[in-house]
Amino acid sequence: MGNADRITIENRRFDEERALYNLHHVDVTRCVFAGPADGESALKEARDVRLADCRFSLRYPLWHAQGFRVTRTEMDDRTRAAIWYAGDGDISDSDLNGVKALRECRRVRIDRCRIASPEFGWKCEDVEMTDSSVESEYLFLDSRRVRLRGVRMKGKYSFQYVDGLEIDGCDLDTKDAFWHSKNATVRDSVIRGEYLAWFSDGLTLVNCTVIGTQPLCYCTRLKLVNCTMIDADLAFEYSDVDAEINGHIVSVKNPRSGRITADSVGEIIRENAVMDCTGEVAIRPPRAGA
């Protein structure tokens, strides 16, 4: 269907329930969704909808939308649970500030956005986020095939139960991220947190800096390539690990299997283990001229 067949709605204000329900092939431009009627689900079940330069202050605006595009749009903190059960979407240059902004969605691309949304991105599949900032607790809980590039993130319990995660060139300020995650790869990133990635399976860190206490315990198929660890004490407890660390590790405790190589380790702890722990810790010979 060509652009001549599209509907255009612009410079309007809507506040009633399901104000633009089940619209197809529509451009919504410079509209405001707010007002005393406080209606929900403004664009529910929309198909092939393009939103530009709009402002939302009502709940559930884009539930079950398919083929949606959102650009230069603000969803304030009253826009609760904005995009659920939706698919094939693009969101760019926008602000998403309502709780639970994205859930159970498929094939969504997010670019150059600013997100402040507790519980963002739960149970989603095939989500790509680039050049954005996000503040959220439990970011992308139980999601599948998520990719982040150039993202600045602040949160607490990020990427729990995620399966198929790729992170490139990001700055993550989190707490116990990656718990129970599967098949996650993080490259060229900084990760600040406590109790990082416990119980993860198939986590690979490449050219990363890991900062914080008691990281990477109870892991299986854990691999670190050319990484740096700062303030990392009691690391790798009960993990199956292959790690090449540049610089110093404060302490390593009871690695279950594999090999950890570093320039120096403050303390290697082998005591009170509840299972057989055969992991090796190797100190790299000093480099010539060091």
C-alpha cells in the first residue's frame, strides 16, 4: 500500500478510552494523548502506524500494535506499560519514562532513546538497542536474543534469565547482572556491579573491565579474554572458567575447573569447598622490560 492510501492525523489531542483503536496505515503527528477523561489503550491493535513528535501521558497506548514506528516522541511517567504484546517496531529519538514500558514484544529496534523505566523489556524476543541510555531494575528479564550497542545503562538486577545476549561497547552500572543468563557475550565494555553473573551458563567477556566484589561465581562455560578486573575479591568460586586477565585480581576462591591466568593475584583461597575444585590459577611471567 502506497503513501497515498495512508491516513494522516495531526495536531490533535485525545484523552478518551481507545481513542484511535484498531487503526491501519496511519501517520499520527504532533498529537497529545492526555486529558481529564484519562482513557487507556489509545492505539491498541494498531497496524502500520507511524508516530512522530507526539506526547503521551496515558496508560497502555500501544498494546498489540504490529508494524509501528515511533520517533521524537515522549512517553512520560504516567504512560504506564506503554508497549506490550507488540511486534515489528522501531523507536528512535524518544523518551520512554513509564514503568514497564516494553513487555512480551517481538522484533523491536530502539535507537538514540532515553529510557527511565523500572522493569523494562521483560519477556521480549529479538530486541536491538543502540546509542541509548537506560535506567531500569530487572532490565530485559527472561528475554531472548537481545543486542545492545553503545548503551549507557544504570540498574540493579539486569539481564536475569536472558538467553542469547550480545553487548558491544557499553557502559553497565548494575548490581548482580546476568544471573542465570545463557549464551551471553559482552565485548569492549565496562561492567560495574556486585556478585556479577552468578549461575550464568555460557557467558563470554572479551576486552572488558569488570569492577566489583565477588564476581563470576557458580558459572558454567565461563570465558574471559583480555579482560581487566578491579576490586574483584573472592572471584570465580565454584565456576568452570577459562580466563585471561590483564593486571591484578584481589582474590580467587575455589574455582571448580579450568584455568585462570593473571599478572598477579593477591590471595588464592582453597578451603571449605563443598565440591571438588580443581581449577588452576597461574601467574603470568613478568613481561620483558617490566
